[in-house]
Amino acid sequence: MKVAMLILSDVHISHAADPILGKAKEIAQASYVCLANVDAVLMLIAGDVAFSGRAEEYDLATPFFSEIISSLRAERDLPIHVAVVPGNHDCDFSQNDSIRKMLIKGVLSGDKADDEVVKKCTGVQEAFFAFRDALEGVTNKRDISDRLWRTTEIVVGDESVFIDAINVAWLSTLKEKIGELTFPWEDFAPALAPSARGLRVAIQHHPSNWLHQATYRPYRAFLKKRSQIVITGHEHEPNVGLTIDTEAATTTFVECGPLQEHDGLGRASFLVLTVDTGAEQVSAWRFSFDGTRFVPAADAPWVQPRALRLTEGEAFVVRAAFERTLNDPGAPIMDAYSREIELAQFFVYPDMTDQAQRGKRGSMPIYSSTELASMEWLKTGVIVAGEEKSGRTSLLYQLFGRYRDAALIPVIVNGKDLKHTQPDQIERVIRGAFEAQYETDYLRFQQLEVARKVVLVDDFQFVGLKNEQHRRVLLANLKAVCGGLLIACDKAFSTGGLELDGVKLRRFSLQPFGYKARQELIQRWYGFSEPNLSEAEFTVRCDESERVVNHVMTRKVIPALPLYLVTLLQSLTVKRGPELIDSSLGHYYHYLISEAFRGSHAPLEKFNELFDYCAHLAWTFHLGGAEDLSEASMRRFTQEYAKEWTTTEFESRLEFLLKAKILERRGSSLSFRYPYVYYYLKGKYLAEQIDDKEVRAYIESACAQLYVRDNANTVLFLAHHAHEDFFVRSIQGTLDALFADFNPVCFDGDIRDVTDLVTKAAPKIEFRGGTPKEHRAKAAEFQDDMDDGDDGLMDVPETGDQASFQAQTTMLFKTTEVLGLLLKAQYSSFRHSRKQELLSSIFNGSMRGLRAIYVALIKEPERLQRRADSFAGKAVKNLEERRKLVERIIALIIEMLSFGYVVHAAECARSPDLRDDVEAVIKRTNSSAFDLISVAICLDSGNGLPRAELRELKKRVADNLVATRLLSLVVMYRLYMFETTDEDRVWVYREFGFGYGNPGAAIAATSSSMAGLATLDS
């Protein structure tokens, strides 16, 4: 049997004037070259026939496709069979009512799709189904027919072709995102009859990776096992190739280009495959439109015959139990609907650094751990090291699937099982692991070529061989039985002497999650946990979570490791308390420590006692003035605590805290394992003992020197426990004393000298389009590039009576941050008058700090000139051009600083629960600066634009160029970072006169560390 498949997709027919409607005969004529000696033609249409699923669009489509068929028949009198599937554009979303939305939400949440659910969800495709039935007619002999999966047998001579037409678009929505679909293939895919032999072709609109992560891999594996050819459309990138993997031998995949895009025929293309079942070969041609006709593309995938699998071979099948292990995140993780989440749904590949290139992080090459999916990396053996909870094991689990996709057979071995160096002992361990992971007989694995075998060794630090030479022999014998070797171990484990064939193994260190990785994790999390969010809602939800996550992770007191991030996201998603959203993270830290207690089997009724003991212990550490405590000192503390508070036995308590990983040993001493544990418990002690004179004296001292790291962290964590007036006034008093000799900037004719600097060379503010997602990704990359690990804090207090400018600036940002945290988290605990007083302190303090910056710039212009000149670099040689460039840089520095101070003040007061109090402060203070802060609060969200307030403020600051440009930057930042309606966007362009070009400094300014602004003083 030899058949030709004419494959069309993404036609997007909407009007009678569509150019593609006049090209039916040209499509048929271009295909004539492929029809020689074929026995039948299959016209397969991979979805998006229409543009918006309306009946009148299909009225145009039917004669178009009929003309193609008649033109083919005119050339050769052949049987022509048609199969068509719907795409997302074949859905009439005007019929997408609230019931369908509710049902989609239920299906994505795990509800079973019965016939009524399927009927309702596919109701938006009614016009498509009428078109399909009319076009396919009676030429197809249907064995199975329904709205989700139809299998049609086409008899050609004495052989059969089975077409699986799959409606993956049944849950499509207007603005769907990758990973947001699902398909109940286990319920709707018809079983294959034992006698059903022949060529099997699957056709669906969306590629399988558009399915929910939990569905994607098993569905794809099922489809490949069932089909020799898989056809998809949707992504508008034509391609034909072979997938050879362990799940399905060889599968030919076909990815269609668009026959017509929304802007015409510029990229119009279609494909023709010819299949010769006798020779078990398939050939392919791609035709593209050259402006007048369809011609074979110069970059055609291939026209030479390729092998086609027609018989099933025994596959390497992974056991169901091990599949569950591979998707186990290592802890119970739930989404907003209390569904358990699988690892593949939220996994983000961490970055890593090559330990052979040690140095500062900024100067070291950063690699994605996805590189480890390449066999080229593993041929000489690779070590991946990471601290506990860095995701080493999860990385191996995900790579396991990637190796399977690449036709490799991976086996994961636990290091503790490797106790001998002899080849037969190693073989026994590998066999045990293989048989636990695969259903396939081990003999097949033994007979497999070495180049396709990958051995992954987890927890290599537990290998039962202490001698370095023995470990080398072990590695050599492991490598002898596999083509690729990947070893994962603890960061503290020394592997410096490990080598193969005299060459040291390349060792990589897994990195904590930076801004970009955290952003990707958050987007993946909400993509599957709340799939029905609109684009605008999705952006806002991700934005809120990014703020909280970055607030936690950038304090350097909690590791930016996947487990902590996912736990925090889980807390935010299931809303363990509104305090988390409002930046009171005390519940989160309490939860983490409680989980540590629970994981070490402490009874729930003992938790309060354990927290109290640990809080007193943290204060004892503080009094000792060091990060660690000798075991003898801890014993004495426990004895004293037992006498005064609760009977406690030292040995058992120490063993428990070590097991729970609250404490760890460092040599002969003990220390808290993570800074957040120490500071949370220390804050708890201070809050409970706040009436003690010694404690009060310490709190006052810490508030007065918030530029010191220990003080800043202590006060920040104390704010999670306490809001007593004494504590709040200690912070407020420090803030009010900072830059007290400077008047707050008002932007009302009070900064003329600074305005002159900007007026000279202010660059035009330009806006470039793009989506918030794109701009947020760029901002995250910028933050990663700028992050050198320095939090801007000092280790010890400065000497002298007067704090330096840098120390005062750091304290300004810390005091306003803590007051903002208290106001947002404890808003109901303060009277309106007190909240407004604190807000005034935050706003006035921020503007005094900005005034101090301005004065420093004007007072020492040569320093600003040198800094701008250094930014200009050496590229510009012409003196006049260089002078202008330096002036533009000076203007940009001033704007960046001003924008940063205004936005920081706004962030401190950004809460809907404070909105009335903010408005009261603004009304009471005649200051354009306060108005700018208020507008920045409003615009730092996905809400609609406050047009009246913007227009009024624009008029008020019209005579102040700095304030006018600040307002424009705040508005532009809103356009970049949040979804904006077309009406609001047009209004902004008209009102503010934005040009187009590269994004301005708005994103960069807010991405910079505020503490780093003080470096202008140094």
C-alpha cells in the first residue's frame, strides 16, 4: 500500500476576502508531484479551520476544501478520504457561558468528564461538527465516533489505515496558556482490537506539551505506542522528523505550519507525506507560498525515504510504582483545591556552576542543569553537588524522563547500595535497581548497546567505601557498563580526587534559585493551580507572590531552595492566613519550624514547649555573642531552663533538635542550622520578654543601628511577633531622626538645581510594546545580573558618633520597610490617627533621604561627573558626543534615584487596607511628592488606570520636569508590568505622548537594590 497524505492546518478562515480562499487549485496542483503511484489520498486537517468557530466561516471553508478535492481528482482518479479535527479557533467563545467555565474548572481540578460534561464543553464547537460531518461525508467507515476521539478505518486494497482524530481543544479558552489543557485519554481512547493491524495515524491540533504536566508525559507515551505517525498544528512552525525513544521505538512526528495567518499568506505552507507500507518507508515535502504559487520549500524537511515502524517491539516499560516515585515532590504539596501536586507540574531546572571555575558568582559561567540531559556531558562522568533540599534527587528524577525521551535507558542507583568495587557486585546493584524501576526483563537491558545506558547515582556521599582509591575503582567499573554516568552528592562531600581514565570528573554545584528561576516557578505554579485565571489576573497573582517570595529570599536568612519556595507558594495559594499576603511572614516561618518538629515525630501537644525552649536557647546564643555554642554551654543552659521553666533532659532534647535539623554540629560546637530559625526564635523571645529592661535596651539599640546585619534581621523578625507601642516608637524614632536636617522633597519648585541637570539632556521617554510576561522576565534577568550576594548591611557598628551617609541610607530603607510591614500586617491593631502618623513618617523620611541625595549630587558635582563618565566607558571618542552622553547618564542617574525612592515609599504603604489612611495623609499634606507616591501605589497593580487623578497630577507638576518625568515613568512601569486594556493604553499614549523605542529606566530602577543606591556616596 502506498498513500499520500495532504496535511493542512491553521487556515483561520474568517471572511470571503481571505486570500487563501482563492488558492485551493494551487494547493492541489502543487501536490500533483507527490501523487505518482499512490493508491489513495488522505486529506488531513489539523484544526483551526475557522477563525472564531462561527457557522458563516465554515460556509466559506466547505467549498474551499471541496475545490481542493475536486482538483486532485481531476489530476488522478483516486480514492480521497478526509479527516479533520478542531482547534482552539474552531470554538465559538460567544457560547462560553458560566456553566462551561465551571465545568472546565472542575475537570482541571480532577472531576471525571462524563457524557454531559463532554457535550457541554464541546458545545462551543457545534458549528465545527456540522462542517466536519458535511466534509467527511460517507467516505469514512467509522468504527468509533464521539466528540473527543474518533477512530476511522480506511481500507486501501487489502491493508488498512487507522486515523485517530483527537479533539484536544475541547477545553480551550480564549486566552489559553501552554500546560493548561487536559485530555481524558484513558477514558475515551478506544481499545485496539487484536485484528486491527495496519498504519496508525494520530491527528490533533495542539502538540501534547500544551497539556497539563501531570497528563502530558503519560499521554504522549500512550500516543507514541499507539501511532506510527503523529500530526499536530497550532504552533505555526512546520517540521517533520523522527522520534526514537524507549517508549515507542520509532515515531514520525509532523508539525504543521499555518496555511493562512491573521496577516495573510506570508508564511503559508502545507505538507505532503507519502507512505509505502511495503517498503516501510515515509517521505515528506513541505510547500510554501512564494507570493504567486506554492512551491517545494528550499529547506524541505526531507524528500528521501525514511524508515517507518509498522510492527511493535517490546518496549522498556517503567513500573507504575516507580512512575509515582519519579513524580513525588518529597513532601505533601497541595494546590488551592487541595489536590496533591506532582513534581513535574512545578519543577524548574536549577542553574549550576562549574567548580573548576571558582570565583565570584558574577564572573563564573552559569549553566542550566538542562545541559545534563545531553549524553555528550555524561560520557566522561559528571558530579552534581548541592546542599540538602537543593533538589538533587528531584533533578535526577526529571532527567530520568529526559533520557527516556532521547532513546536512552536510565537507571537510578542509591549510593548507599554501592558497597563493593567488584564488577559482579556492581552488576547486582544495577540489576536490582533496574528490576525495581522497569517491567522489562533485565536480559534486554544487558543486551542493549552500552551507549544507550545511563547510570544515575543518588546520594553518593553514602557510598560504603571510605578509601578514595576504592571509590575511583568503583567509578571506573560503573562507567564500563554505561555510556553516561551522573553522580549526585551533598555539597559538603569531597570529590576532588575522583577521576576516570586519569581525568578528574567535572563537578557542578547547584545554585539557589535566583529571581528568574523563582519567577518561572511561580508562573508554573499558578499555571496549573489556578488555570482559569485571565491573563490580567494571572499577572497580578504572580506579581503578589513574587513580592512575598523575593521579600523572604533576598534577606539571606532563608535558603532560596525549591522546597522552601514551594512551601511558601503553597501557603500563599491555600491562604493559610491573610497575613501572608500582607507580608507578615511569621506564620510561614512558624510553619516551617513546625514541619521540622512534625517530621521528627514530636507530639503536637509538645510544640509549644519546644518553641519556648528554642526561643530561650536563641537568646542564649545572642548573649554568647557568637554563631555557635559549645555542647557544655548548651548543657548548662538546659539545666538552668529545666529549673526555672520546664523539666528538660539534655541528651534527648539535643538529639531531637539535631534530628529535626533545628541545630547542627560545626566541629565541636552547635549552631542553628538556618538563620531564619535563629532570628524567628530570637524575635519570639524578645516579643514575650518585651517588658524586661534588658530586652528593651537591646531593642532600642538594635533599632538605632539597623545598618548592622544582626540588628536588621532581629528587628525584622521581631516585627512578625510584636506590635507594642514601645517597639513601634523605637523604629519610628530612628526613622524621624534620619536626615533630620533636610526638608522633604516636595517637587513643588524646591529642586531647581536638580531640574536643571535633567533639563539639559533628558532623554525622550519611549515605550516599546511587548507583554508583561516578557518584560518581567527581562527584569528578573537584570536582577540576577545585579545580584552580587551583598545585602548592603554591615557586620559590625561603625565607630564614631555620627553614622555615615551609607549607614543612614540603609537605615532609612530598613525602618520604612519594617514600619510598612507592621502597618500592612497589623493594620487593625492601630487607630486611624496612628496609622496616618506612621505613614507620614514613612513618606517624609523617604523624601528627606531623597533630598540628602540631591544635596550630595549638587554639592559635589565632580563625583557625579566621574560616575557618569565611568558608565559612558571608552566607546565614544568624540568629545562633544561624549559630553552629551555623560549629561544623559547624569539625568538618568537622577531619575533612577528619584524613581527608586518614590516607588519604595509606595511599596511600604501598598495595601488595600491602608488606602483610606494614605488618602487622608495625601489630602492633609500639600506635596506633589506625596501625590506621586499615592499614584505609584495605585499603578503598582492590575487595577484600571485612575485617569482623573493622573490628569490632575500631570497638570500640577507640569512646571517641574523631574516630577513630570517621574509620573511618566510610573505610568510606563505600569504598562510594562501589568496587563492594560486597549482603551487605557490609547488614553495613556494620547495623554502622555509616549514615543516608541527601548524600555526606559523604570524596570531597571526598581530592579536595582535600594541599598546599592548608597554606593554613590562611596
